[in-house]
Amino acid sequence: MRSLLVAILLLFASPVVAKADLEDVSKATCKVYSDEGTGSGVVFLENEDYYYILTAAHVIVGNDGIVDNQLEVEFFVNGFQSRKMIARTDVSFYFPATTTDVAVLKMAKVELGQYPKPSVIPLANSSEKISSNDVVLTYGCPQGRWPSGQVGHVTSYRADGMTIKPYPTSGRSGSGVFDESGQKILGIVIWKNGMAVTAKKIRMLLTGEL
């Protein structure tokens, strides 16, 4: 576990420079298949060999508390659905009924074959200012279907969690919450009442950054 966290810390130290748009948000979004069902994820980091995907931990953790370590993901780039690709759980942080509900999946780039590369949308910095009524975009795969987006706004914000309206469509756990221009991940959806874990807390869980 410690070596995995160190690897992620090094990736944050040298982040991918990306200028995203709304089309890139859809290209960064994937469907996640686990033993528990389906959820959503978003690519937020890459290195030479791997893509790293954020999702909600409860998407990959069973009722018995066991983490599903081998999963499958699908992408939807340029209107074409990929085959299912193997991904593995890199790290997972989960305490039920709290905003500690974050997992990172790792997918080898060779899994893509001839399929187009997904986009990479960086996680917002811990210093990012977010306020009530800020416009946000959510994008994910509701109930295992093709991804779709919603424009909404922040209704409340604290360092470890924020709520958004309209509530994300049912089944979108793990969907990215993006700034209005789609250039940064502000958080990921975890509850159907619009609760999302913030980028600040995600960074804290992954790296200890406050």
C-alpha cells in the first residue's frame, strides 16, 4: 500500500498538463464493472504505462467489506464504445456513511489496443475556491448506460464534501464533478442526494496533502 501511495504522490508532483473542454470530459469518463454491479469513473492521471481512474469506493467494495481487486472498464470515445478492458484496484478508502469513499483504479495503456486514447482531466488543487451557487458539470454512466452529462450548481461546500443540484441521475456513483469549463475535477459523486467527495479530501486521502 505504501509504495502505491508514493507512486501517486510522485504523479501529483509532476501532473499532466491538460487543457480540457466538455468533449474531453466525456472522453475521460468510463463505466466501471465490479462484482457489485456498475458505476462510473474518470481518468485523472497517467504515466508512461498506466491510466489512473477515480471512482467511488463503494462501487468496488462488497457488503462484506472485501475490495474487488480486478475489474473491467469501458470507454466511449468519439461515439464508439470500447470493449471491456481490465483494470485493477490501486488504492481504496471506504468508511460507510461518510465522505471517505474514494478508490483509484489502474489500467495498463496496452489494454487500449487500437482504441482511441481517453482524455485525462486533472484533479483540482487543494486551494481551489468553491462556493455555493458555483456552476458545475457532472458526467457519468447512469445505471450502467452510455455516459451523459448534467449542468448543475453547488448548494453547500465544506472541505470534505459538497452537495450539488440537480441530483445526479441514479446509478452515477463515481461520476466526476467538474468545473464549468470541464478543465478540473472538483470531486466525485458518492451519494444519490447530490453529495460528492471533494478534490481536497481526495488529495488528502491519496497523499496526506492538507
